[in-house]
Amino acid sequence: MILHPRPSPIAASMYQLRDIGIDAIILHGPSGCCFRTARLLEMDGVRVFTTAMDENDFIFGALEKLNNTIDEVINYLENNDPNKDKYIIGIVGTCASMIIGEDIFSPIDDFKEKNGKEVVIIPVDIHSGLNDNTIGAIRTMETCLDLLIIDEQEFNRQKEMLEKATEIEKTRGMAKSKYIKPVYDDDLDKVMEILKNAKNLKIACVLNAKKETSYLFAHPLIEINKFNEKNKSNNKIINIANLDQNIGLSKIKNDAKNLLKEYSNNNITIDYITGGLDEYPITGHKAMEILKKIKPDIVVVSGAPHALFIEELKNINKDIITIGISDGPRLYIPIKEVYDYGIIELDAHAKVLGKRNIVKSRMGEILNYVNK
């Protein structure tokens, strides 16, 4: 049992719908349900609405409210984006609507077309009592498979990645202990000294990031490359990244393309591509195979560093220096259990939403300042 707050399956389903390319999400529940997620997704161009269920609806049901809300959402989309010939709307269940058994699938046939426009409804039967947040994303993919929005091969790949992500969190991340104390102090000062004094070494910069968080977690790695180039330290930099632009839903592929362009614009070559941006649970293993082969002196892993069994490198070189960069004060302790140094980038997810290019990181900004 995990006693500290964890991400919600409802929020996970909303982000997964965003990746599908929907126009709007309707939360069938109270107006305050998943408020922060709704606000953040609107920064990414997704319009989020709510049926605003109240106590009366908890007793008598609110399907009429849901249908009225769908009407209102379609009208909004027609007024604000009239040139589209199809609107895709996600309906996400909440604890309130799912516990009383609301049938959020009934609108699929009722709203296939309106005012000459095709309407696709994607309902997700989900609530927060299902524990693992990835269940929300899997259920979203199940509906998309049923509606033929994705094929079975992509569904199976998505499900495997989501289940492996849960496994990583439960064995090496924020869900490995009943309670993990948040830590807001990290090892940034020590890492800066290490990088400033590094001479004639082999440094591996590994991006193993989840989806759009890569816009932030790529930044410190790019700055390490630039810092090394300007200071002529004779260090050899090897860049490894999960930026395969041919894997994932369209948004994920585009994010990878954008990041590859950012590396190219900074004259940085990526030596090894380990997989896609939604494959970080398995690209960590591929990165480890590469690291064991190239035998670096310093390894910096940015994004989801706990997905790499980095401690195995000590068997090859007991003097190797390992540095993990991630998001969230509850990850510092799990990272420090396997890495020599840990750096925390706060609110990474909130900072990258709506962005399509590099977002400055705390560590990267300091490196850039030192490099001037």
C-alpha cells in the first residue's frame, strides 16, 4: 500500500486522449475533479469541459447533463474551429459517475453526426479507485481499439509499455515504498564541480525521457555538450536518446522530430537511438547495453533515470560517476539509492505542456551561465 499521493488513472486517461489528437475532453463528474490536470491540458491546446455533477446527480444520475454537455461542446467546436469536418471528443468517467454506474458509452451512436460534421466519441470508463494510474491510459487504448482508431499491434505495444512503466515505478521509482519523504535539496553543486573539472574523460549523456518531458530533460544534456565544446576539455561525449521518430502516436512522433531538430541545431550528433518517447521503460535496458559496451567514465541520465539498472556499471568500472536527473522531490531518494548523484527538476511536466521546442532546465541554465 502506497501512503503518499500518486498520479490518478483519470489524469492518465486524459493525457492519453491528448496523444490521440482529440479536440475536447468532457469530465463526467463534479466540476473540481482533476482540476489541475484539466488546466494543464488546456495549455496544450485541449479544451476540457465538465458536466458539473452535484449531489442530486449522485442519486438520480446525470446522463441528460452529459448529453447536453456534448451538445454544448460540439457547438463550441463548430464556432471556434468551423473548418474541421470531424470532431473527436473524449468522455472521461470520474469516481462519482462510475460508482453510480453511468453509461458513458451510450452517446457514441447518438452523436455520430451533427450539422453535417462527423463526431467521434471516445468514452473511458475510469475512476481513481483503480490504483495504478497507467490503467487509465490502458482503458483509453482499449476504447480506441474498439473504435478502430488504433490497430491491435499498436494497442499491444502501448499496453506493454504502460505495464512496464508501472513495474518500473513499483520496483525502482515513487511507488517502491509505502511513504517517500519529499526532498528539495539535491546534488547540483557537486555535479557542477565534477563537470567543470572533467578532463580527457568519456562522458555518456543519456536521454531516457517520457513523452513531452523530453523538451526539458534534453536541455541539460545539450548544455553539457556545449559546455564541453567551449571549454575544450578533451572529453569525448557520447549521446544516447530515446528519440525514434517512427514510433508512437502522431504527437509522440512529432515530439521526437522536434527534439532531433533541437540537437541538430546545436550541432550535436546522437550516436545511439534506443527507441521511442513512450518506450522509456524498455529503452533504459537498451541504453544499459550501450553503456556496458562503451564503458564511459561519467554517465548522466536525464528523464527517467530509475529505468536504467545503472548500478550494474560499477561491476565494470568501480570508479564510474553516475548522475541521474529527474522530476519530483519524491524521486530523489530512489535515484540516490542507485546513482552517485541526483538532480531534481521541479514541475517538469507543467513547464513543457504546450511547448514544441527546448524548455530550459535548472541545471542547463546554470551550465549555460557558467559557459558564458
